[in-house]
Amino acid sequence: MALDVAAVRGWFDEYFATFEACARGEGDMSDLLRHYGVPLIFTSDAGVTTLMTDDEAAAMMQGLIDGLRANGYHHTDVLHPEVSVLNAASRSEEH
């Protein structure tokens, strides 16, 4: 399936809006989890964690969201969005 730049940008816009709403307590975790695939490999300063179930992914994300809420997170500012086609397999014929 070919992707175009607008589709990729749209996915990120939707993801950030959903993430921000969850972090503010205005969104549902299940909406956020739809943006991830399980199994999920999560990396952080603490190391690498492989999450094998939806419940494990939900618990990990809830912990992150709780930490952001405790720190007063409100939104993400994307300073320089750029989407580039890497190869012909990911390129759409429509530009």
C-alpha cells in the first residue's frame, strides 16, 4: 500500500491530538492505544521493554500519561514537521 505525504502528516496530527487529550485527562486510553501495534517494543533511559499484550501496553502508556499529568503537560509543539518519501515502495503516485 502506497502512502503519500498528506496521509502520513494526517496520521501524526491525529496521534498528537489523541495523545494530548489523554495526557490532559480529556481522552480515552483506548483511543490512544489504537495508534500502537502489539507486540510493542518500548525504549527509554531505563532500558528496553517488550509489551506482548494490549493490557501491558495500556499499563505502560498509563504510567507515562500519569507522569505527564503530574508535570502539568498540556500539549506538544511540533517545531519542524517534515515527511520524506524514503523509497519507491512507500511513494504514492499522487504528490
